[in-house]
Amino acid sequence: MALTKKIALIGSAPSSVALAPYGDPTWQIWSCSPGARPHLKRTPDVHFEIHLWEPEQSWFSPDYVSFMAALPVPVYMLEPVPAIPGSVAYPKEEVMRYFGPEAIFFWTSALSWMLARAIIEIERSGEPGEICLYGVDMSASEEVYSGQRAGCQYFAGQA
């Protein structure tokens, strides 16, 4: 029987974030954002923080920066940040080339970048794969968030 590479992408929506398979070690847990941190019931396998590094912004609270700095796993960021020892540059150009110019309008959120990376990792593994979303409901109506839904839908379709 072939193994299945299983990746759970963790957002912060209370509707389903607690349902993630935290207790099942066959699932990789990929988290993002300070909003997901309080819900994590185990150390994620990968964390994504792809906002521009601006530690003076409220998004980067001292608690959240300390959380990321203490992670013993890769923390994908736009570029490595000395304050976050596990930070690695997200391979943005490589990922964008992989999906081509038709995806240009769908890089709308951390979740888009996470989905894209998960798709690539599963395809390159040669194993069957499964990607599940927890804490992701894309129901926010505020303008700053409403555009993110299209990216999530696009990359879910690609998966």
C-alpha cells in the first residue's frame, strides 16, 4: 500500500481550527499567522509568516515573535530574519514559475502560498497526497480579506 503524504494547513478561523489532526503524527501540521498560534496543540512541522517583516507593527507582537524565534522547525518568511533563527526564505520565484503566469492574480494570502508549496511538495514526493484546511473558512467580508477567497479557491482547484 502506498503511503500518503498528508499536510494539514492551519489558519485561525474558530469554525474548524480545533478539528485539525494534532494528535495524529502521520499528518504534517503547517501553521501561519499569530491567530493560529493559540490553537496549535503541537509544534507545527512548518510555520509561514510571509508578511513584510515590520516588528514595530502590532501584527508582530512580542509574544508572536518569541513563538516564532523558539520554533525548532522552518519558518518561511520573505527573507531570513536574524530575530527568528529558523527563518528561511520562502522560494517565491520558484513557486510562481511552477504555477505559471495564469496564477498571477491568486497570490492573495499566506494560505495561497501554503497551498502552492504543499502541492509542489506532494507532487515532488511521488506519493499520493492529501491536503486539508483547518481554521480556514474564507468568510471574512472586510475588503482587506475578501480578496483572499479567490486565491484559496484557485489553489484548492489546482490541488
